[in-house]
Amino acid sequence: MMTRWLRHVREGFKNVIRNGWMSFAALSAVIVTLAVLGFSLILTFNVAQMSNSVTGQLEFSAFLNVNASEQQGEQVAQEIRALPGIASVQIISKNEGLQQMKQELGQELSDVLNAFKQNPLPIQIVVKPQDPHQIDRLAKEVSEIPGVAAVRDPHKLAAAIFRTLAVVRDIGIVFVVGLVVTSMFLISNTIRMTIFHRRREIEIMKLVGATNWFIRWPFIIEGMIIGLIGSAIPVVLLVYGYRSLYVKAKGVFSGLAFPLVQAGQIEVKLAVILIAMGLLIGMWGGVITVRRFLRV
């Protein structure tokens, strides 16, 4: 049994070398197609990261009555914390709110606030939901709590963000799926061409009594070798390129809400997907093509 498998593997490697130009054509098709697919996957992973980062930072603010005390603010905050689906609650006191507004307005406009004898700002409570999609429900429940004068309506902003991210995600998924299907046909057809040129060899082996699987395995292994090498090359290039880009862009994107996916996280996913696709497509191309010539 082991001898037979060694023979299949040996013949598979011989076939790759023996059919130099056709193997090179198939290998080139695998490299180019999987490189484009890998680049698309990198973009998709980073868009998904951006989506999670943006939605994970959605929050809304509740404002108490202007005359509410710090103690009343803490009581309202406790009621909000007791609601199901709340991730965090932050109280911004009247003085903290005034200082923040002065910083935002600048020195000239902040002098206007200094003219007030009393702090005109209410206590603000910033609420972050566990599930961003529940932000409208939680905002409505918070608005009904006694002592809450107003809630900054997050509906329009949240709806626009979810709609935009959904469109970007759907476009990315459709593009990647279409590219995968195109890759399968392009690569498998190229591998078929290499096997088509040896149809006589297959027919002769069939006529002398070789079993179908005895004939199939060297061609399947040949396709897998082409798929493996053709996927390993774009994996190495893309991993090296993305790692270099990540190091250079880390400082640029570090302060943003949507940093790039870490190089270590994306490398494993990329290698597994592309190598698995290369092997499966090579195997598929070998099986489908040889089957035509086994009908002798």
C-alpha cells in the first residue's frame, strides 16, 4: 500500500516537471488568481474590523434637569445600570461638562460661559450598550426614567452607520464569492489543459488494464502540487507585504477608532484559506478532467 502511494506521489512530481510549460501556465494562473483573492480577503478582514470598531463605540447621552444634584445624577445612573443590555455608564458632572465645553469652544467663546453666575449645563450620563443594535430601545427606556429631561436621539446616526457598513460588507462578500468562483474555473481549466495534452497516456493505461483510481491519483497529486506551490507563493508575498504595511501604518492608524487587523491575526487566516483553496482547486481540476478520458 505504501509503495503504491509513493509511486503516485513520485509520478505526480514527475508529471509537473515533465510538462514544464503547461505546469508553468497552470502555476501562473494559480499564483495570479490567488494573489488577487488574497488581497481582497485582506481588505475584507480590515473592513470587518472597521465595522466592529465603529459599532462597538456607539453610545448615547441622557441629560438630567438643570437643577438636578450630583446625588440625583448617581441615582439615575444606578437605574440605567440596572437595565438589561447596558455595557457601561459614565456620569459627566456639571463642572466637567462646563470644562469640556470651554475646551471645545476655545478661549474667546468660553468667556461667554464665564458670564453666567451659575453653571447652565445639566448633568450628562453617557450610556454604552452591549449590543449596538439595541441602542434605540435602550435610549427609549432611559428617556422614561424619572429625572431624565432629554436623550440625544441616536437613531439617525446609528441607522446611517449600520446601513453603510451593511452595504460595504455585502459588496465585499459578493466580490470575494465571485472571485472564488472565477478562481476555481480559471485555475481548474488551466490544469485541465495540462492533462488534456496527455489524454493518449491515460487511454493507453486504461486499455492495458489499469484501474481508474490507479490512473487518477498521479494526476490528482499533480494538481495538488501545482495548487500548493501556487498558493504558497502569494501567501508569502502577501504576508510579507501586509506585515511591512502594518508596521509602517501602525503609527498612522493607532489613534483612529478602526486600526488595521494585527499582522499575526491575518497571516494565519490568509495562509489557511489560500493554501486550502489551492489544494482543493488543484485536486478538483485533476479529478474532473481525468474522468473524461477514463471512458474508453
